[in-house]
Amino acid sequence: MSADDFYSELPSFSDFSTVADLKDYRPVPDDWCVLAADIVRSSDAVAEGRYKDVNMVGAAVVAAVLNCVGRERVPFVFGGDGAMLVVPASEVAAGREALAGVADLARQVMELELRAAAIPVAHIRELGGDIRLRKYRLSPGNHLAMIVGDGLAMADRILKDPDACAPFTVSQENTQLPPLDGLSCRWEPLPAQNGHIVSLIVKPTGRKSLPEIMNDVAGVIGFNPLIDDARTKLAEEPRLKFRFPPRGLKLEVNLTSAGKTFRGWSMALLECVFFVYGYATGRRVGPFDPKKYFNELSLNSDHRKIGDSLQLVLDVTAEQLAAIRDSLAKAYKAREAVFGMHVSDAALMTCFVEDIGKSQHIHFIDGANGGFSMAAAEFKEREAALSAP
């Protein structure tokens, strides 16, 4: 196996309850590179009610790089207001070009500043971090990377430090439009059925393992998000609402069809018409098989993942929400775990459909009105307080 094929040839696992088995994580090759991107002052955009815009740009980072490099070759973690991808040495130049294109497009079309960097894995290891991963199988042909080693957290710190990031910053000069085929935001927000959508970030400090911490949470809310697949799914058909035309269609067309707006609108509306027909009748339309698609949709989402920390989007009652907060507050006070959370009444879903006929599609889930961006800010505050003398 060549270094370039490391991720595509990596064995996958399908039981999420084993995600914390650290012995099964494999180090990425030393010559790989972390492509890191996030939106500057995303909290300002959240305050202006633009978190869907923020999510769309974060998903565009993933879509652009995967369209350039290939989805089966590149592990990634979507973070709400940005993303992290780990690419082979041979694809760094293409990845940088894709990032630069998204950053330029975000600035011109969305008036959002996206900072981006390409940070060598070797440099992260020199600083004491690591990037080790496993490949979680969502459904046949669809995977999510689970990543540990504090390398992504270190890349995030480098990205946000102008001096540390200077050698790795992605230049935005002479950019080209990035390939954003398949990126869409056509579903209405997914409403909370139990009252509250919580975007949750949890990281053990070493005194307790992640399964132990989540077992404590399970004891007070009645289910374990690491184990209970049915209770954690959000993108299920009863919750899905499709409006024609979709509210997010203008955002999608502006971002994915810059400079080709008429053609972009025409294609997007035509696709929506075919989708609505299949959605309403249950009949197959070309490569779109509604029954098959909805079964896959509930599986192919990133509502549970590991990106140096456990990241969850859950639908819970007021009582369960209070119990989660109390359980994790006790763990934090005992210096067993750090956590951050954000609560809203709905979740947002942004989609990347590479080939619907071949069942190749992934759906990025985040809480509305700030989601993981706000949860991460709270997480970092607690982490800094815990490490303070």
C-alpha cells in the first residue's frame, strides 16, 4: 500500500460503540498535510442570523477538496464554521487551490472571511501532536473519518495564530472557481421532536475514558449516544420537510454557480422539480430512487463523530438536557472531561451528493443558531480554565 492510498485502503468498522478503542487508530503517513479552514468572526455572523451561510461555506471546503482529490482518499471533519481535511502529499497543491477558491468565493459572494492553511503532519508531530484515524462505515461506499491525537486541535491553534500560521497560509491570489458540484442546502431545518437540539463536544482528560464518561451520561438520560443508533438519528423521513422552491436555494446557487447564475438557477430548479415528483409519488426519477435515498439519508450523516473530541448533535427533552449538563459539569469539576454545548430548537443539514445513483452522498448536521461554532467556543473557555495554574 502506497502512502497515497493509506485512507482508501484502511479497513473500516461499523459499530460506533467501539469508536473509543484507541488501539485500532492508525497514524497517517508523515508526509500528509492538514488542510484547515474556518470563518473569521463566525460569532458575528451567528449574531446576524447567518449561521446557515456559515455552515454552507464550511461544507463547501469539504466539497471542493473532495471533488478535486476524491472522496475515498481524504479523511475530513466538518466543524460547522469550517472543516479539517488530511490529504496525501501528492494532492496538497490541488487541495490548496481548492481552499483558495472557496475562500475567495466566500469573500466575494457571502462577505465572509475564510482563513485557510496547509499544515504538514510532520510539523504537527514535531510540536507534540499526532493524527491517528479509523474509518467508520456509514453505509456501503460512504465513510466518516474518526481522528484522535490532538493534531486537529493543534492545527486549529496554528490556523488562528498569525505568526505560527504564516509559513502555511493558503494564498488567495490568482484563484479559480472551486468545484462545488453536489453541494446543496435544500432541506428545511430539522425540528426538535423532543424540544431541544444540543450540539455537544466532549473530551476526556485522561482520568476517565470516553465510554466511562458517556456511561455516566447514559445513566441520567436513559440512552447512550455511543451505543443507541436509533435514538441518535436526526435525518429521518418524518422530520424532513422540503419546500418548493427551497429557502436555501438562492444561497446554494450563489455559491455553487458564481458567474453562471442563470444556468445555476435553471439546473437547480429542474432538479427540485424532479425531486418533488419522486418525493410526492415515491416513484423513481432517473437515478433518484426515493425509498432507497431516504433509507440512506438517515445513515449517511455526521451527527456522531470524533475529531480529537466526541461531537454529537442530539434531540433531547428539557429533563435530559439538564441531566446532560449536570453530568458533564460534575465530570469537569472532577477534572475528568472538558465539554461545550449549544442548544437550539432545530438542526441544519447541508448535503454533498457526489452520485445519487451510486448511493454516494453525505449530510452534514449541525445545530441551528450557532451549533458547533458556539459549542466549541464554550469548550475552549473551559479547556483554558482547566489548564490555568
